[in-house]
Amino acid sequence: MDLRALATAGLVTCLLCQGACSAEQLDEAEVQRIAEEIRTEAVRANDDPAGYPLPLLCSWQCGHFTHDRVAGWRPEHQMQMIAEGHHLLPWFSHPRGEVPTDPNSFTMKYYQAAIQRARELRLPLTFVASQWESGLSGKPYLDLPAEQNPNVVTVEGKILGKVSPFGPVAPWQEIGRTFTDNPWMKQIQEWYPDPPLVIFLSNNEHHKLQWTEVETEQRYLDKYGPGRDDDFKRKAVGDGWIERYRALQDGLRQGLANDTWKQNSIYVGYDAFGLPHFGRWGGWIAYSLYTKGRLDIGPLTWDGGSPSYYTDDWNNRRDFHVWSPQVEFMNLVFMQRQALELNPQFWFEFSTWDGYHNDPERSKTYPSTRATLRQAGQTYNPERYAGFVQFALWMMRPRAVRDFRGWTEPWEDTVDEEGHVTWEGGGPYFLALAEIVDRVYVNETLRDWWRKGELVPNRARRHPYQASIPEEYQGADRWFALSTTLDPPEPWGLTTELPVFALALVQGDAPNRQWLVYAHSPLADRQDVGVTIPEFEQVTLDVPVGGAFYLLTEATKTVNKL
């Protein structure tokens, strides 16, 4: 499905597209201009006087599976999409090992032409990995004596296959180096010696010692003894992870052969930022490393983080009720500000997933979220996905949005002999996200608001997650959904349906303020919805599934749909 087809389907309006709704390749001068926009925004500082850096789009699906059905995710097609005007942050599977001598081998075709085209366009790069440290829990490290072992050593002297924040640091740096000091990475650096930015991205899900388990780890007991309070334990574990993950990244950097790569590389971890579940239930602290004055170690441990904006298949987090990514990401607004105080150049992006998969075995326990919603009589399509993601896009204004798809998931639908879809392609969903990212660039009004707008808190209502909030954060603004005439009566439970999600940005001072309002309705298009703007008045808006933008002017009390 091309951009014009998405527009025809009602995802965007021509005003927002402003001529960008075409899958035809641009001429080379225009491609260079798009590449310059990508490059400029990728390297723009978080505190640039121009305002927030504009967003980029990327994915976890690298297309490195050899079947042709995933070809749409590959770097070659990414370069084509950039040539069509999309603002992508190119991504590749992180390679290791020897470079094949056959120029027609799959891996040579996967990397060479795309890397060389990226060099011509001076594009930033991303290398997507699993978990670099996972090798520490295999041979030869797992067989090392306890005092040399980076894994958990129990009080019984048993070595477990999960890393410890109390083991030796040197193995972390050593294994990190192996991921960059290898023939493939050296070859890529020769093909492209001067990229403006290189992101090394970790899936960051290796098994680790949890703070609640520290008294099962002999080296913790040797250092601190038993009986410490929970705050002490969380701080000790957090400090240990900061030291070891920074050593891992130092190893990755040291293994690079090129000084420009060393200087321009950053290291980003999945879910390495924020606590979306903050306050959802009283036990949230057990799933954090919170200590007084330090809510999150992510900005000290990594150069960037990619928290998950997921409607998972394995839980009941959905896009239309209180237990939703929209509500949980409101927790991240004040955390993002804290992160930038700790690490001013922290790269904040977020990962998004609609819970779709095509795994028959998994479906027995965790059916695809799309399937679950459709069985309940709902419609789930790219328009709904884009409207949902666009809410977080404008609330958080990230450096990038990273769509998640399984590594074998096709770009286009797979159909059987009767023409029935047996495996939905991720391409239309990705292109729907491309549209919401591109519109920030092509619409001057939206671009200005992205740069300079200030997110408006709704202090008339408290965030519904209020369990065990530490005193130091009880005054933080955590609710940004505007009140509407469709809001259900309080109190709300986790499954209370929220028909409309709306937010506002403001510029100017009274009585000459303007607001940009974004609103989406996950389950159905809704007309004549009353939306209250804090410190102003209620306005009446039509709210579609795919979302809509409105510009409000205080002096004239006008409301204009963009």
C-alpha cells in the first residue's frame, strides 16, 4: 500500500500531506534534501535553540531472514522509501564474523549497496542486536571460577546462567569488543568511514539478578552482608549495573577501527528508560531500581532508551481503556525531564507494537492482540494503529519511533490458494507510521508546534495510577489527557473504557494563547465531542479513529481543523 492509498483510506488529509502522498521516487536533488533533513534531525541536540528535534521512523525488523517475504524490511528497501520521501533512520542487523568472498551472497547483498548508498546520502545508521552481554552466560565465561565469573554465584557456590551486578567488570568490556572488532564491522567502516551518527541498539532482555534476589548472591553478601533494607539493595544493584553496562559499551567503542565511528556512536537499550507502570499497583517498586533521588538508572547506564508502547498479547493493556500505553506513557513525561537533567544528550525514542503475531503455538496461550480485538467485534487496521501511536508521538516528542515486528514477519500479506490472508504483512502498518512522522516535516504548522509547543497538563484530574507514589514525586504532573464529554464517571478501574484520548500543546501568553489539540478515538469515529482546554473553555471537536489536529486561538475563540 503506497502513501496515496493510505490517504485515500482516510488516514491523512491532503492538507497534511501537502503533496507528499506519492510512492514515486523523487529526483536526486530532492532525495538529498530528505537525507539532509534526516541527518540534521538525527544529530540535533536535545536542547537546540530551534526546539525539539523532529522525529524519525525505524523498526526492529531488519529483514535479515533470507526468505523473500521479509524483503520489504531490508536496508535496500529502506533506501527506496527514503527516495520516496520518508524520514527513516536506517537500521541493519548487527553483523559479526567473516565477510564472504562471494559478492552474490545474501549478506553481501544485504549490507554493501545499502551501506554505500547511505554514505552517498550521509545518513545515520543503526545496528540492531539481541543482547551483547548474553554471551557472558555461555562458554567460556560460564565455566570460569567463581571469583572470575560474571554470572550469579549462589551462597551454595552454584553458578547460574544470568549476569550479576557484583561480578568482575573486565568480562563485560571484553565481550563488548567482540561485537565491533570483527571483519564485518571493519568492512562496513571501510565502506562508510564518516557517518554522522551510529546507534548500536540492544534488545536488552538478558537474564539478570533481580534486586529482590541479592541475598542469594554470595558476592553481594561478602561485600555488604545480610539484612540491608530494600532501598540499599536497589541502589547497590543499580550502581553495579551502571558500571557494568558502561564497561560493555566501552568495549564496543574500543573495538571500532575508525575514530569517527568511536566519536559518533551511541548505545541504546530497549526498555532502558522509565517506569510506565509507576503507581499502577502497590508492588511496582519491586519491578524498579528506585531509590530516593534516583527513580531510573537508564540515563546513567545508557546513551538512550526505547521504552515499549505496546498493546501486548500476553496482558490486557489495550488502546481503549485505562490500562493502556497512552495512560502509562503519561508517567514518562516527568521522567523524561529527569533523564535530561542526568544526561542532557540522552536519546529518547520509543518502540511500538500492536500485539500481532502469527504463531499457532503461542496463540494457544497468548492469541494475537489484533485477533482478540477483532473477535470482540472491533476493527483493527493501520488507521487505528497510527492514531494510537500519534498520541504518544505528540505527547513525548521522541527522537524516533521504532515499530516492532517479528523477525520472520512479512512486509506484504501472505495468502493461501483460496486467496485468504494467512499472515498479515507489517508493511501497511509501518507505512501508516511513516505518514504520521512525515507530516511533521511537510506541514509547516505542525513542524512549528513540534519544535516550540508546551505540553499542557490537566490538573483537574489525577493520574489513575496512585499506588505507593514516593513523596518526592507526588506533585509531578502525570495527567495530560484532556477532559471530554465522553469520559466515564469516576472512579475508574483498569478496564474502564476511555472513548477519546486528547492532548494539547500551548504557545503564547494569555490573552493571546494558541493551542494545538490532537485527539483520537480508538473504537469509532465520533462527532461533536466536548473537549475542555485547561484555563480556557470547552470546544466541540470531531474525533476520528486515525486522529485529528485542531488549532485553537484564544483571542478570536476560533477552532480550525488542520
